Amino acid sequence: MSGEVLVTRDLVAGYVPQVDILNGVSIVVAEGEIVTVVGPNGAGKSTLLKALIGLVAPKGGSILLAGRPISGLPPSAIVRQGLGYVPQRENVFESMPIEENLEIGLKPRPGLGLRRRLDAMYALFPRLGERRRQVAGSLSGGERQMLAMARALMPEPKILLLDEPTAGLAPRFVDLMFEQVAAVNRSGVTILMVEQNAARALAMSHRGYVLDLGRNAHEGAGPALARDPKVADLYLGGLHG
Amino acid sequence: MAGSNEAGKADALQPHGAGTLRLSRPVLLLLVIVVLFAALVALYGFDATAQATVNGLVAGGYLGLGAIGLSLILGILKLVNFAHGDLLVAGAYFTILFGWLGLPLVVAMLFAMIATAALAVLTEKVVWQPLRQAGAGTLQLFLSAIGLALVLRFGIQFFAGSQVRTLGADIVSSITIGPIHLGTLQAVALVTGLVVMAVVGLALRFTGIGKEMRAFADNRALAEVSGINTRRIIDVTWAASGFLAALAGILYAVAIGSFNPNFGVTLLLSLFAATVLGGIGNAYGALIGGLVIGLSQEWSTLLLNARWKPAVGFALLILMLLLMPQGIFGKARRRS
Amino acid sequence: MGVSLKAGLLAGWTAVSILAVTATGPAAAASLDLTIGALLESTGPLSELGPPHEKATKLAVEAANKAAKDAGFDATVTLTSADSQGDPQAALSAARTLVDKNAACIVGPATTPESISVLNGITLQRKISLWPTATSTRLRTVKDGGTIFRTVPADDLQAKALVLAIEKHIGKGKNVAIAYRNEPYGDALSKGFTKNWEDEGGKVVATVVYDPQQASFDSEAGQVVASNADAYVVIDYPETYAKFGAALVRTGKFDAKKLFVPDAMAFAKVPDSIPGEAINGAYGVAAGAPTGTESVALFNKLWDEAGGVPNTSLTANIFDATILCFLSSVEAGSAEPGAITGKVRSVTQEGAPQFTIANLGDAVKAASAGKPIDYVGVSGAFRFMENGDPSSSPYDVFQYQDGKQVTIEQVQVQ
């Protein structure tokens, strides 16, 4: 692995005063990796991503993006610094066509050239290219996830955060989705993903973290973590079932 | 736009076919208008009908132009801005102020529009932004808007008095086209309304900031995490709304001839009607909504005594909303 | 120490004695401290009326104080005024302010809705006499407990005055189109005019009613001129007529010389907001004062000497209302509202000795002795009917010439 793209140290965050969801999370994502964060419901997985993008203000600890602190910045500034985020739901502009969704994605870094980035995205997601004039609200669930990823990738982020990309998808689309994530990673994008579908996600990840009660519980290489019975029994109930 | 997110959640898995109904509504409306026009010509003759139509377009033009800014705030910021009528008034009175300072009328108007845009941004900074940060709910925002409207109105009264004012334009000169008479300034107001509608509509459609505004209106949270500077979008929306309100207020004041600080509040209900009828957040919708109200009111004077004119406009509003709840240009709500 | 205390006590005692003497001594005739309230249209849709009406009440209070002095009658009359804004709610709160300042009678307001709001809100209950310049016949039928008096004639008389004016300047039995702003004033006057005009053999070819808050009046204006009437009666207020009049002119078929307007459209100088083409040449009627009498000459002299706003319609009526309140109070020997209300008829009693503003001092002497009098006002003698309205009145017929109101004749209407 080369440089560390994203580092958090003892990150503390929560939505209301005195109630912290994250009680000191430390993770590292190196360039080119897929890192998956798993854990039981309420472990703070989604909150971690929201703290990274700036939707939840961190109360303690630090966040470094490519070595620079981003903790406390508003989301628009964090996106400009090179962090892309795909929310779990409502992650496309439904009233706008696909191409306009992608245009909006490029707003933080217009200097990259709209045409070039659109072509790159249509190459990565051919289905979007076929339907570039179609209104996003009329897309299927899987297509929406692709569009959401493509939108986040438009400004060439240093790292892409995915919040449960397979949530709500029909089983036959889940495989397709993971393939897409892998393809995006192969194209050179570092990925930090939160997933309910833990076994599948860890299996395709370079490394994984298990969170519990807002703290690091376990970490290791992705496939190894997925096979670790201790992890499975304690935190990923029904993993093999 | 408000309902789209829910619908999206409910059927995230299915593809949708929402486009067809949306396209047909304006066309349907146009057909109804043409048929009604023909019927009125048959009943009352061409001259009377054409004159009533022109009058309706003029009256509707004021409303439509005034409603565009209101629609932007409602559509993009989801705020029911009861103070919008008073921004129209502010435009007219800023014109008086700058005229009094010695500027020529047209320059004074331009300055007044800029000043009103600044005033609108100021309300955002002083009232709306703090309220949003404090987590104010719909009712709080609603009441604050009414309060702000009163503050603006009485502020204007405090400085300018409540007596009747004019901008000193020639309101009796008219254009005659065949049997139709039309006030020169009314024609100017109508043409300006159409041009501004086109400019705002095209700007929303094609410019960068327009696209960002639409994205913001569609999904504010997503716009934020997409890297859009939402603070800037909010400010630009207020400035545009204030600028358009002032333009509408000035044109209304100029064309109707005389006014006092209460003209905004008397127009406000009609402005909301035009906004809702046209489809919230849609510039074309606001103007078309205004024109539909104006036409229906003026056409009604052919059939009924003019005293029923205001009632006709609002009866029509209710009827049309029963038929097309999203308004003429609004997004069709998907079934889930 | 002891000395200074004693001196202090002595000084205090002396002061008390002097006060006691002053209170019981010279004022054998009861002193009168009367406050008259005025509800003025200082702002709002009728703000043209505010300044002249205010001046009329001020002149009347000055005249009252002077008359009391001339008569050697110990009375102080004070004026307190408030802005009724042309709005019923505002008028009521303004009236409450006046009553808080001890107003014993209230002159004004200028519209019927305001008057009804003030009546029901405060003056009826406190038996305070109310002297509106509103002219709707509706004020006759409200339950006022005999507290409303009008020195202005009601609209049925005005409707007849309009008929007389049109017959004179356009002709008998002609076609008339009526347009009025959708309000009780216009509604009642329009109905009264229609009945009287048709009784005289004329025809009303169009009645167009419009809402004052419309964004456009062009269709309404178009209907008025489309009727090809020989005369137009437009019952409106200056604020709306600024817009409606402009719309009439824009039709290209409007001739202001065929236009007749009622008293709500009577102003000494045409407001800038009304286009000249919409008003110059138009005729109007307004309750007038008898011309050529000594009282009128004196009133006009007072008005001109005081400076300020020019004279206009109804100022004499307001002046008279204020004087009547004062004389009734003198007659009652009291500034108690109910007592004043009870004496109004005793100072306008037919057959009693007559007085005018020329000998107001004598009127005060007679009234303070408790004798009935007959005050013949600047606007004529008052024969209040059961409902508090005058039974007849002179009407001025005026014409707008170059933006100015010029009285051209007077008609007596019964």
C-alpha cells in the first residue's frame, strides 16, 4: 500500500450534546484500498461517514484527508478537498436528468472539464450513458445507486464513501452492485464502505473494521475478518447462515 | 417538489413513467383556453371578448411577474414567504426614494431593484438563517413570515407615510389595435413579465447557478454533500426573489398609477394563487398561473357583474387544484 | 428648629385656606371643563379629508372658548383628536383613546363602517353622542339609543341632489350608467339614485360594481363606456378613482363632462394621483352651506384668517357638530356624556330664540340659564328627525375646472 488517504484518530461525534454515537474511532484507509466498516445496528457506521463528510460535527479526535485536517469544515469544503460521499437513500436529484445530476457533481471542481468527466463516467457506467437525458426519478434502484456513485466520482475524489450501497436492492442486483464497486476501485478510486451485507462486503475488501458501541472492536484483512468466527458470532450474527 | 422524496422512497426499486401526464397538462389548459375564447366570441362578439382577454393578460401579467419570486422561495427554500407582497411595495417605495434623491426614474427603478434584492438577502441573514439554525418548525417560520411582513409594511409606512403615492408616469396613454385598447404602460408591464419569465425559466434550466438552485430545491441534503455551496444558493435565491419582487412592484405601481404601502398585502393572496396554480418553484408556472387567474377574472366580467371578479379567480383556483393538485407545471406525484 | 417647623405649618395652613376660598368663592355658576373628541381620517383611504376636518374642529373649539369668555361663563373647551384611518378597527381604538382622555362627545368618523364600530364598541354604552360625517342611510337603522346625530344629510338626500344635477346639466329622462366601489356607501347611494332617477322617467343602462383591490379596472371601465350612456355616476373614493379613472380614460371613449360624483369625491384640489382627463369637467354634489348668510361669511373669514388648508365640503357641518356638542353641554350644565346627549334637541329647538356663530356668546348665556335655544349653524338650521338626521339640506353642485373644485350652484333637497 502507498500513502494513507484517510486517517481518523479517536473520533468522537454525536447528533445532540452529551450523547455520543462515536466514542473514539480510529481508522486508516490507504490509497487504492477498499475498506469496509461493519458492525451491529447502532454501532455508529453511518454516523462515522456523516462525521467524515461534515454532516455531523466531530466533538473530539481528528480527521486527516491526504494529511490535511478536515474536521469542522462544512461539507462543500470537504468535498472540494477530495472526499466523495454517497448517502444511503435519496442520493440522486430525482427531478433532474442523469446528465444534470453528474453536472452538479462536478460543481466543486469545474476545472476538470465536464465533457472529459462525463465520458469517464459513461465509460464506467454504460447504462447511464444510454439514458443520459432520462430523469433520475424514473430510474430503478440499482441505476440510482450507479448514478449516485457516478455523481460523487465526478470531481475525482481522493476517496469515495459509500453508505450501504446494496441496501434495499433486490438480491439479483446486489451482486451487480458489488461488481460495480469493485470496478470503480479498479479504476483507481479508494473506497470506504459501510455495509449491512457484511460477509459479501468484507470478502471483496482489502481491509475491514468492526465497530461496536461507537468504538473499534476488530480489524484485519477483509476476507480474514469475514471468516473469523469470533467476529461473526459476536457482531455479524447470521453471517454464514 | 415537496412530495417527490417520499414517492422516491416508496418505490425505489421500480422504474417510473412519470413524464406523459406532466407534458399534457399545459397543452390541455391551452386547449381549454382556446375553446373558452371561441365560446365567448360566439356569445359576446369578438371585440368585447378580445378586450376582456387583453385586460386579463394585463392583470394576470402583474400577478404572474410578482409570483415568480415567491415561487422561487417556496420551491427552493420551502418557505411560505408572507413578506413577499411587501417586497413588491419596497421596490415601489425605493424607487420613490431614489427619485427623491434626484435620480432619473429608470435609474431609480434599477437602484430600487438592487436595494430590494439586498433587503431580501438581509431578511435571510437577520431572520431566516438564525431561525433555521435554531431548528424552527413550519409553524414558527410561517408566523415569523407574517411578522416580518408587518414589520416591513409598517417600516415603509413609518418612513414614507400611508398616503397615496404615484411614480408620476403617464397612465392614461393607450395603444389602440383595432377594437382593443391597452394602456401603454400596461403593455410594457405585460411584455416585461413575459420576457422576465423566459429569462428566469431559461436561467434555471441552463445556467450553472440555475442548475444548482434546482438541485438544492430537489434535495437539499444531497446538494450539500455534493459539494454545492448551499449558503450561496440561498443568498442568490433571495436576491433573485427580491429583485423580481421589486420589478413586479414597480411595474404594477407604474401601470396602475397610484398606490399606498398596503398594495402588497392586497395582492399577496393572488400571488400565492398564481404560484400554486402554476406549480410551485416553476417560473413559467407562476406566470401562466397568474395569466389564468387574470383571464378567468376578466372573462367573468362578460358573464357576471364585475363585483364577483375576485371570487371567480379563487373559485377557479380551487377547481383547478382539484383537477391538477400539482398545478399546471408542477411535478406529477407518482403513485406508490 | 422649633421655629422653622412652626413657620412651615403656618405656611401650609395659609395655602389650604386660600385654596378653599378659591374653590367656593367666585365660581358660583358651575365651571365647565369639556373635552370634545375628534375622529379624523388623518391617514388611510380618506386621508384627503383629515386636514380640513381637523381645522374645522379646531376653529369650532376656538369659537366655543371665545363665546364662553364673552358670556362670562366659566368654561374650558379642549379638543382631543385621534386618527381613525378609514378602518373600523382603528376607528374603535382611536375612539377609546379619546374617551380615555375624557372626550364627552365625538365628532366624526367619516365612514359608516367606522361609525358602527365606534357606536357598538364604546359610545352607545357610555351614552356619548357621536357626530359622524358618514352619509349612509344605514346609520338610521342601527340601534344607537339616540346617541347618533348627523349635521350632514344622508345619502337619500344626496341621491336626489345627483338627480337634480344631472337633470340640469345633461337633461331629464336620459340614460345613465352607474359605477361604484363595492361598499355600503356606494351600494346605498346607487340604489337611492336609481330609484329617484327612474321615478323621474330616466333610465339606468348599466350598473358596474368593482372591488377596490383589483390589479386591473379596465374591464369595468370598458363596461361603463360601452353602455353609451348620456351621463356617468361614479361613486368612489379618490384613492380607487385614481386607478379607475385612469382606466376610464384609457378606453378612449370617456368624456369627463358626462361624469357626476358624490361627496366622497369632493376635494378642494384634485389629488395628483388622479389624471386630469379623468376628472376635469366632471360635476359633483356635496352637502353645502346656505350661501350669503352672515354665518357663512363669518365662517369663511375665520377659515381664511386661520391659514392652512383650503376649505372644502362638510367643514361647516363638522364645525356645527362641534358647536352643538358645546352648547348642549352648556345647556346641561355638565360635561357628562349622557347629559350632553340629552340636551341636543334643546339647543336646536324650533321656535326657541335663534342664535348663530355671530352671537354665540348670547347663545351661551341663554343656554347656561337653562333656556331652550335654536342654534342656526353655518350649514343651516337643524331639525333633527327621530333618527338623528336632518330633514333637509342644501347641496352644492360643483364642477372640476383645471384641477380645482368650483361651486356653480346650490340646490335645496328635502
